[in-house]
Amino acid sequence: MSGSPVHSRMNRILRRARKRHSSELLGKPSTILPNTPRPHTSNLVLEVGPSDVTLLVADDGSGFDPRASHPGHFGLQLMCEQAMAVGAALELASARPRDSGSRARRTTAPMIMDDVERLIQAFSARVSTSSTASKLDVLMDLERLCDGRAASFLLQVLGDTGEPSELRMHVLKRLRNGPLTANERSSVAGALGELMLHGCSIDLRMQAALALGEFTDISGVPTALGSLALESQELLDLRYSAFTSLERAGHTPECVNLLRQLSDDEMLGRSAQSALTRWHLDPRE
């Protein structure tokens, strides 16, 4: 398509606009158009506002699902990363069998971005085709900053069912072990409780139940653990993880009451009785 009327028109637009605006943003059509799925016609619209520049590229191609995985294709990821590098945001709108389009917007005012914001954007720019390892690298760089905004972002990742289980497991362990403020501890406990009850995999649910052992001083956590431990329809390994966290909490009145309820359980009764005996308490009282 390098000699097409679309490219000729695009080049005229760019020659006029480069005098005032970032060539990195305005050069994006040369990346976008070759990746367009079988277009018949393509349209370019350059909108110059008082504080931003928007470049819209639209076509009547066959469309695609931007959320789906496209093994071996890295065009979208590269476009996102290039946009981020110049302080722009890339928006994609496409679905079969409709046409597709992309919009790159860059503020012309100076953009000040600290390390936390930069790393959060770097993670967000990685699409579904990105490797888990590359995302983990960004998260670990983010965690080293010990910034409160990092904990908030990690909570978002933990609750995102679209992220790989390995990535969410890493975030879970980081939130369990990392330094947290009182408000952050409460938010993390709520997220772990939700994951324990409704997680997409048994491993994640078990790890969430075990992690909650660090948060049993927060209201509602022992009750949630006890409800899971007492649920006879749940998998035994999952119930035992909840029991383990209750046992680690020590002989608080709430935990003692829950373990006494468990004393008659066919599967966990003996473990509950042993814990109460170690605390010099009568299991039957």
C-alpha cells in the first residue's frame, strides 16, 4: 500500500502538521495501515485542539477482536508502547464483521510522569498477547518503589480475571507479605475474601484462604474463613486452608467458637479438637 492514494494524502497531511506537532504521533498511520485487515478504503482525520492532537485512522476492512489473542502478531502491542512513549493514548475500536479504527491522542502540554505512573502505563500497554514474564518484570519494578499507588494497582490486577493465574498468584503473595497501611490492609483483605469465595481456580482460592491468615484481626475475615471451613460441599483442601488460617489466628473468642463448631465435622473435626486442646480449651464446652 506504500504507493496508494491513502498514503499520498497522509503524507501531505503530515508535511503540514509536523511543523507544530510530534512526528512520533503523526507517523503512526504508516504502522497502522499495513496492519489493517483487508481494507477497501481508509480515512485519516487529524484534529488539532488547543491542548491536544488527535489522529483518527478508520477503514472498512473485515475487522478483528482487539481483546483476542493473536499469536505471532505484535503490531498492537508495539503501537500501544510507541504511543505511551510520547505521552499519547491509543484507542482501538473493531469487531467482526464491522470496520475497524484506531485513535491516537497526545496532549501538546508538557506531560510529567513519575516512575509509578510510567510503570502502570507500561503494564497497561501490554495486551493479551504479551508474555506473563514481561508483565511480571514490570510488576516487580513497580513493587520496588514501595508507593501506595502500587498497592492500589496490584489490587486491580488481582481482581482482573483476564490476567493469567500465575500473574495473579504473584500479586497475591506480594500483597500478603508486603508492607501495607491500615486502609490498604482492609482493602486487601476484602479482595482476598472475594478471591477465596469466587476465584477462577482452586489454587488461587486456596492461596487466598491461606493469605487471609495474616488478616484475621480485620472484622469479617474469621467469619468468612469459618463459613468456608464449615462448608461440607467444598473441596477438602480448600476447607483445610481456611481452617489453617483460623488456627494461626490463635484463641480469640471468635476463632474458638468457630473451631468448636468444626469439632463435630466428619473431615476436620479431629484437627479442630486438637487445636482447641493445644490451647487448653474443652472442645465440647
